[in-house]
Amino acid sequence: MNLSKIKETMDNIHMSEKTQKEIIENVKKRIEDKKNKTKQQKIRPLIAASIIIVILLAGIPIYAGIQSLVKTRMENMPKDEIKNTQNIMSERTSEADIFSREYSQSERERMAKLYIDYNNGKFPQKEITVIDSKEQPKKDLICYIKDTSFFYLPEHEMTDEELLEIIDFNYKREYSVSQSGEASAIRENFLKEQKQFETSVIANGGISKEEALNTATELLKNKLNMSVSHMTEKNVCLYYDNDLKLNIYTVTYGVRSCYYYYFDINAEDGSLIRAVKSSYKGIEELTSLF
């Protein structure tokens, strides 16, 4: 599975704490594996750290960082709707979402733009129809089958309204999950550990999380001619790379489920170690930055 597929899959996964820990441990083991030195494996720590970011920061979102219009929309969700959504997520029989068909290229491209529009306050007029597996989906209507986590997508090219309904539904699911005590505890523990790690790095002469973020931002603006103002994803994760024997900040920028830029930055001196762009087209190593 390539990086874009991993990211796309992880964006749609809502897991129990046990499952999250198992995946994180598996990822860490893969980081420590030094046996294979192929080109793909050389960027594995970057991929692995990105997966951890997704699990901890996207699967259980930190909503203080998202656009204020979306934040307000989420916080205005009725308590009954949040509780009902939490029940749907806890009672489903499938860990990951399943789709009746793949998105077309046009739908993917429009969804990238619509994620930006959504964060700027363009919300759907209606909501996805939620049914259980005993009911029959309507042929030309988007449906979410709650007990199997199955998205029935109509065969026709979906409209912007329909794509916005999917985007809105995913944000609401994640926000609802993030409001549970379990999710809050996991998030708070992760952020506490990251802060302690960062403090130790700075005490030993290294750079801060903010400095790493600024480095990635400047690379995007000055070397890739990319504005970050429209990007819906911005995360920084600090980890130890066993192969390189270095503390590394992985900075992620992107438009959710569409494309992502990943930067591995040396936490000791701020130098760029690796850079990758991921999209539905595949993985591109950004060699022009070196």
C-alpha cells in the first residue's frame, strides 16, 4: 500500500484505544527494522511517523487548530447528536470504512477544493442518510450503513453538495469521538509526552517544534511556491529515528484526503533530512529541495 492509500485509509479509521496502541507498536517496530535498505524503506520512518500523527491527531482531532468556522459548527452540534454518533462508532462491526466504489479522478480533485471551501465556511445543505444493514440503500442517494460502516455512493458523478455531505459527516464523526473521555485521555497523554520530549531536545541545544514548522513552511513557500493558507492539515510530531540515531520532527501539511507534504527535519540543527509529497497519484520524493 502506498503512502497516499495509507493516509486516505487512516483518515477514515476510528479505532479503539487497544487497536490504536497495537498499530502504533507495529509502526515503531517497522521503524527499528534495519534489515531492508531499499529506496522505499529509506523513507519508512517518515511514513511511520506520519501514520502515528494521523492516529493521534487526525483520528482523534485537536480541534483548537482547525478553522474557526468549522470549530463553531462542531461545537454547536446538539449533545444528542454527539451521543448518537458516538454510539454508532462504538457499535459498528467494521474497524474501517468501506466504500461501494472508488472516487473518480474528478471527484477527488473537486473534493480537494471542497475541503478548503468547507474550512472557509461552505457547508452542505443536507446531511448523509444513515441507515442500518436491514434497510436497502436508495440507488441515487448517498447512504451510510451504520452497523457495517459502509458508504453507499451513487453510480453517477457526485455533485459538490454530495461531496460536502461526506466531508461534513466525517468531521462530525471525528469531533463526536474526540469528545469522549477515552479520546481526551489519549490525546492529552500524547501531547504531554511530546512536550516533555521537545523540552529535552531544546535543553540539549536542539530546535523547537515551532522552528521546525517554520522551516517546512518556508520550504513550501519559497522552494515549492505553495501557500499554506488554504491547507486544512498542519501537524508536527517529534520522534527518535533508530536508523539515523537522531531526534526528528515530522511536519505534515496538506489538504485532507487529497494531498500531503511530509518533511523530516533534524531536531538538532534544523536541517532537512527527507521530504515527500503524497497524493492519489502516488509518492513523489522532493529531491529539488536538497
